Amino acid sequence: MDATSPPVLVIEDDADVRRGISLWLTDAGYTALEAGDGREGLACIRREHPEAVLLDLRLPVLDGFEVLAALSGEENAPPVIVISGQDEITGVIRAFRLGAADYLEKPIVSFDLLDHALKAVLERVRLARDVARAQTRYRTLVHNLPLLVFMLRADHELEFVNPCAQAMLGDSPEEAMGTPGWFLSRVHPDDRPRVRDCLKNAEAQERSQVTECRLLHKNGSTVQALLTLMPSVPSEPGFPALLEGIVVDLTDRVELERFVVQEEKLKTLGAITAEVAHEIRNPLFSIAGFAHRLKARLPESRELDIILAESRRLEAILDRIGNYLHPVIPRPRLCPLAPIVTTALDFLGPELAAKDVQVVSRLTENLPDARLDPDLLSQVVSSLIRFAASRLSGGQTVRLETGVSHRFVLLEVRFPQPIPIKEPELLFLPFEEKGERMGLPLASRLVKNMGGSLAFDQTDDGQAVFTLRLPLETDLERGERLSVEGWIGTLAALALPSEPIVIDGGANKGNVTVRLLAALPRARIMAFEPQPRLARKLAKRFRDDPRVAVVAAALGEEAATLPLTVLSRPTLSSLLLPTGIRDKYAGQALPVTEIVDVPVVRLDTRLERADIIKLDVQGYELPALRGAADLLPGVTAVVAETARYPLYAGQALLPELEAYLAAYGLVLHGLYDYCRDASGAIASGDALFLRK
């Protein structure tokens, strides 16, 4: 129907009156619809979705009051203008109570009044839709931002928190809202006084406060964060103002800075070593040689013994620095961390027993494998435990604990230390001649060469902690070892029904649909594409193929109308805001060309069975899967595009998809068709999940 001619339904039992109003509507630029009784009118409303309804109250079958009552229980019901000869005030009041937008007496003396009433209700409808659309966009933005967004009441309890709480701190919004004092409990104890001061300043000074702090993940790991607190304006008089907050996760940046600083230290040490070797070693050899010759002549000279001893000491220092900086080539492979820790403990058992040092280990089961060199890592773990044991008295305990944080496997070595180390930053530098720290510089170097980091911290309660971080090998990287035959070939080999039902979510131009039909010629494919232009081209491409049904809609968790951000490369358009997508495409500009509202549907409301679900929906895979929850128990295979880092705001990465599908008996089989970003790292790929 033409958007410039809004449809208006006239429900009137008098044919002459109904016809007269319809003629005026047509002349005034509306599209007139007619119904002769209440039941026919309700059917027309549900079928034609008019923008407004002109309703007589005295009707056969169903009267006007019954029509209003029926519409009051329906979502998105059109506004109703009552036109009736009902002259009793009680009838007018009843009509308004049932939801009437306006009331005009019949007969209509002036159509100008009707014109004014119609324009007023249509304007209210338009404004209501604009507000609802703005609210939807705002809600979508807040819920999908890769930032923790929250609101605090005056007692510092949560009023609201977005879903990023789970990704950043391990608690779902429901868990966070149900935990008294959640926000401050998630702030590191050492940083709580400063954060409390920021809260008080934001409330008292009525201006934003910004501070860096540490937050505590549910699994006990530390998240480096930038916290911004802003006083909000009360939404209504008499309502208390709230504090709005935003948390940015700085952990990766801090880790990167740590690596950069360490790299600069190593470069500096390398330059020092080269200079020392050039400027000192030759004179040192000359001095030592001259001292040896003098010693032969004067064997009793103590001074010559000192010269020789110091020469050997300086030579040993140069050798240690050179060995520290000498390239160590790790041979990493996929390995679990726990057996390496256990092996190191077994090896050190007699040594620790002789010192009467106890070791308590809590090794998390089913940790993901990390890419590491087991021989080198065994040296590292042994060095950390030896250092800890060297600081303890008999009967004291070293505690080992493994875990996962972000993209790292963790090992913590914790031990009591009543007297803090004065210069802990020197622990990893290769200048100490005596003591157990001799192994720490090499351990730090070995860990760095494996792509990890080694940190040392001293707590206020007299504990010392080594934290070893080793990068997880992502499932995206594991895809490099998989066959390149493609996931479609794998699907073709599955035991499927004779006419499998296949969902192609994000069908785009239909190229994957064509490949699926070639591999599964008896398949029935439902192809979803939200972009209007692409959907029209897709429908045209398959209009003569009865095996393909094209649906111009996006897949999601709830039926709605959402804004689609269309980029200059249309295949990258998404219901989420683009963030890291430019990194994947070598920093290309990829400007936004338009934002269009598109329908979103739940998949399990469109059909009762699906055998294969393929999703290429640019970061919206998890909501689409949630919208297929009733179908997933019967699905044989799911193919979902996934990424190593968020390409869109709020995008669920592979671990989240893997955890969600595992609950339905679908496990990761492999990753295919991966591509790399400008740095050469894997950016995204197609993850294939098969039923166990």
C-alpha cells in the first residue's frame, strides 16, 4: 500500500454513511477500507493493518464497545475515532475508557473536524513509533556495546546493568542485579576507597569522575578498567537522581604495554651487551692474561688472586647476559597445563621435602589447551617453585592454582613473604650472582617467547604471587590444521533425511545457497536476507526453483523491527554497530552508507523442524541461535561465522557460541574458510558444530 496514502477503516452499518465517509477519505488522500459490522471490522483490522479506524458504536453482530474492548488487548492496535450518534455522556466516557482516541458526533456537520481529528491521531501514532524506534535503537546500542554500562541508586545498589557484565566480570545482568552491593564488591579491595571517593564526588559535585581501577572477575582474575561516573538528571520531578557509569576493559592494553616495555628492556639490554662485549671483553682478557703471567712469577700475591677472581666474575656476568638475550626458539604445540605442573612438582619433590616445604595445588579440570613448549614451560614452573621455596621456612606452604582469564590460561604461584622484596622489578633482570632468582630472568624470557607473560606482585597481607599467563590457542587458529575441503563437503557426508530442511541465515547474494543445493540436491532451503535490495535480487535469482523460499527478514531472539547498519561493502552490514571490522579488512574505510529498519523474526516461529542451520549474520549469530531454541534439539549441524576478536559491538565470540550449542548436544567439529586481517592474524572463520 502506498505510504503516502494511509489506510483508514470505516466501520459503519449504514451503507450510505459509510460510503460518504469513504469518498471523502479518498478525496483527502487516504486509502479507504470499509466494514459493515464489528466482527467484519476486527477481521479487516487484523488483515489490512489500517493506520486509523472510524468506528460507529451502534453496530450489528459486535457493537462498537465490543470492538474497542477487543482492540484494547491487542498489541499495535490502530487508534480509533468514534463517530456515533450516541449522545449520552456515559457512552462517551465508556468509549474513552476502552481506548478511543477521539469522539465525533454523527451526523458529521463539517469534514474539517474529521480531517483535524485524523491528522492529530496519525501524528500521535507517528510520534509514538518514532519514540519506540528510538528506544529500541538505544536499548540495542546499550545492550550490545562492548562496555559495561550501569546505573546506581543513592545506596550504590544497581538500578541497571547491561549484558557486558557477563563478558567482562562473569555475572549475568540478573545475577548482578540480585546481588546486594555487587558493584563495589567487584572493585579490587585496594581500589575501593578511591572508587568510593569518586562516587561521592560525582554525587556532590554533579560532574563526571574518571579513574583507573581494578575489577574482580567472578573467577578471581583481575580486570584492568577505566571507570567513568556521571550524575544523571532525574527523569521526573521527585524521582532521585541516579549515577550512570561506564567501564572500559583495559586489560589487553595493559598487557600490551607490559609486553612493549619488556621488549624495550630487552632491546636496551641487547645494545648494552653488544657494547660491553666490544668494549670490555678484550681488555678484560688482556688484564686476565697479564695477571696470570704475574701470578706465575709471584705465586703468593693476594692482589693478583683478587684480580683473577674479579675477572672471572665479570666474564660470568657477560655470559649470563648473553645467554639471557640469546634467542630461545620454542617448539610450541597444543598441550594441557596441568600435567606440566604435576611433572614439575614430581621432579622437585625430593628437593622440597628436604626443605620441609609443602605444596598445595588446585588445578582446574578441563582447562583448554594452550600453545606452549612443554619442556621449556617445565623449566619455567620449576624456577618459580624453587624461588618460592627459597623464601620459606620449614613447614610453610606454596600454593599453585590454574584458571582461565580472557584469552589466557593462568598459573598462580602464591607463597607467604613477611619481608617484601625491595626492588621486585629486578627479579627478571640477569645481574644477580647468587640466590634462587638466577632462574627467573630466563623463565621470563621463555614465557615471552611462547607469547605469554610472567608477573610478580606482593600483597598487603604478606603474600607474594607469580602470575604466569599463556595464550589460549583459539579454535580459529586450530582451523589452520583442518582440511580446506570446506564445511559443505562435511555436511554432504552426514546422515540426513531424504529431503533435509536447511536454513541459510544471511543468504546475501545466494552463492552459499547454490553450493548447498549442489551438495544436497533434494534439500529444502529457507533463505533469510534482511537487506531489501539483496532480498529482491535473491528472490529473483531463485524464483523458478521451488526448493528455495526467500524471506526478507533478519533472524533474532525476538520478533521486532531493528536498525540495520549498511556499510559500503553490503555483505558486512549488521544489526550491530561495526567496531573491529576495519581491522579485518586491512584498515579500509568501509563507511556507513545508510541505516534501514528491517524486520527480525524468531526462526522457531517460522517452521517446526530444521536439519541444518547456517548463519552468516555479521555478529548476530548468538541472538539468531536463541531464536531457534525450539528447533536446536533436532538440528544435526550448525555453521556459524565467528571471530577471534569482536568485529561488531556486542558480538558473541566462539567460546560463547560453543557453550550455548553444547547445551543442545552440538559440539565444535572444526573451523573452515578462515581469513586473516592486515596483521596476518586469523580474523574470522566458519565454525561447524555437529551433533554428538
